[in-house]
Amino acid sequence: MAAILVGVITAGRPSLGVGVMVGVIYGPLVLLNLPVGIALWIALVFSQHLSIVSIAPTAASILIGLAWFGTVRERAPVIRAVLVRHKMLVFAFACLLLWVTISML
């Protein structure tokens, strides 16, 4: 079904078809293997000025964020251990956020 969709879109607008094809390939890859998706995203960021894939880095960033939120639950003990180990850094970051928020107000 995805191949038919990409073929129909490519027949009408080739640049849009290539973008959809990259998305169809990249989407499942990020959801199945997040580190590989991030590695490919780094290379994709530098191609954002090409007209064919101009929106791809933004879409990939959103997809990586969603995939990361999916892994938070299984990594909660590790995240909690890191936050406990670096209490002063977390406190300093919270103070920085408070300072920036007050400055903006």
C-alpha cells in the first residue's frame, strides 16, 4: 500500500514523492531502532537545504521525540538513578529555568 502511495505521489510531484518515500522508510526504522534513527537524523539535518527533503529534518525530529517518549517507561529506573546521582546538576538546571522564566516575565 505504501509503495502504491509513493508511486502515485511521485508521478504527480517527484520531489514530494521522494520525501514521502524517505518518510515511509525512516518511520518504522526509528520506531524499531532508535539509536540508528538518531544516527541517520544527524546526516539528514545537513541535507535540509535540498528542495527534495527540506521538511524531512523537522518530521524526523518529531518522530524521534515520539519514539523517545515510548522508551521512557522502560528506562525509568535508569533515568531515576541518573537524576539521583546528579542532584546538584538537576538543582542548578531547575534554578536556571526559574531564572530564565522570571526574566522573561
